[in-house]
Amino acid sequence: MGKVAAKMKVMPASPEIDLDTLQEKLEASLPEGAQINGFERDDVAFGLVALLPTVIVADGAGGTEVVEEAFSGVEDVESVAVENVGRV
């Protein structure tokens, strides 16, 4: 079974959210077998900045769905979307 790299877009609930703290919460919420291979930040609008983690998961058993669910359950996260997926 191979691995998949997925760039995800995590929108914070408001511009006042501390992105460093949110990044730590996302890392702590990762399901077993998944890992983050770096974060980028994207200025969206009106001071709102999205986090763009690249997540490595096993290719199977739902792919990125478990990570999406985990990230969605983190406090201060408004939404989670998969931007790009590719095999590693």
C-alpha cells in the first residue's frame, strides 16, 4: 500500500485566532499513521489567514477522510477542505 500527500486548507473561525496555537492543536489531533509534512499560510481576506498543512496518509481506508474529520473537530476551526492530492 502506498502513501498519499494531501494539501489541506484549514480556515480558522476568526482572524483573532493564534495560528501557532491552532497549528499545534492540528498536529495533536492527527490520527495514528498520519503525519504533517509542513505548513504554509495563505492570506484570504480581511486579516483572515488559512493554514495549509501537507498531510501524508496511507493510500486506503478512506484516504484523507479521517484527517478531515479530526481537523474539523479541533476548537477554532471553521472549515477543512482538501486542495490537492497526489501519491508519494
